[in-house]
Amino acid sequence: MTDEQLVFLIVSFGSDKAKERLILRYYDQLYAFAYRRLDNANDAYDAAQEIFIRAMKALASFDKRRASFKTWLYAVASHYLRDCFKRRCVEGIHTPMDEEIPSGERFEEAAESRALAAQIMEYLEKSDYCAYQIVELKIFGDMTFEEIGAMLRLSPNTVKTRYYAAVKKCRKEFSP
């Protein structure tokens, strides 16, 4: 059964089986997405649960003409995790480390370092929120430029251009 069919069953009939199938289909991906952003297994577990709760409550707002269910779900997740990240920074839980992007390494490989990734994401969020969203979804959400474009209502080429501009900007900012 497709995502859209499951959503229809949930919205129209409140089907618990359809909810369960949809959650099982995306749970591992959302948990991994949350873990990469929060760097804590318990926090990622809680975040994945909360993302699904919020998604199920807002399911009636899903419009398959605007985006796929996966894209819509990642938008819910992205907004929730952004709020979590901000809360953690305000509460002093997250303290970025002073690392530099190693020269010659690909941006994605450098971002694998969680401390550096947190610094990069914090920098992007403050300086260019659209670039922040694109980088977050590309690296942490493992989404394609096409999926990100659908989610943000931008062309895939615009997404790609903004992504590589953000990479260039980060290299300039974080290189010695």
C-alpha cells in the first residue's frame, strides 16, 4: 500500500493499522535523522516519537499535490529538530567545539564530525536559513535535491546551487 493510501485510511477512518504501517515504514529513517542532529540515542528516540505524534495530529494538512508523504514528514521532523536544537543551545546542553574543516576533504565527510557539524549548522542557521534547511536535509536527511526542492518549493537546480554555495561559504568560514 502506498503512503498516500495509508494517509487516506488514517484521515478518513482513523485506521490504527495504517498508522502502524506508516510509522514502521519511516521510523528507522527518522530515528537516524534525529540521532545525527541530536547526537544522543535517548534524545533521538524521544524526538522520533514526538515527530510521529505531531505528524499524526497534522496528517489532515498533508497534500499529496504539494509533496510526497516522505517529504512532508521530513518537513515536520526538520521543524521539530530545529526547535530541539535551539532549546539545547539555550539550555547550554550543546557546546560547539573549535574544530576546522580539514583541507582537501569533501564537505559531507567533514560534517560527519558531530561537533563540527553542529558548528556548521549553527553558523548556517544564523546566516542563511534556507541554506541551513538544504544542508540539513541533504546531509542529515539523506534526501535528493529533487526531494528537497519539492519540500521547499524550489527547483532542484536552485537547491543544488544553494547547497554548493553554502558548502563554499562554510569552507571559507571554517578553513584556516
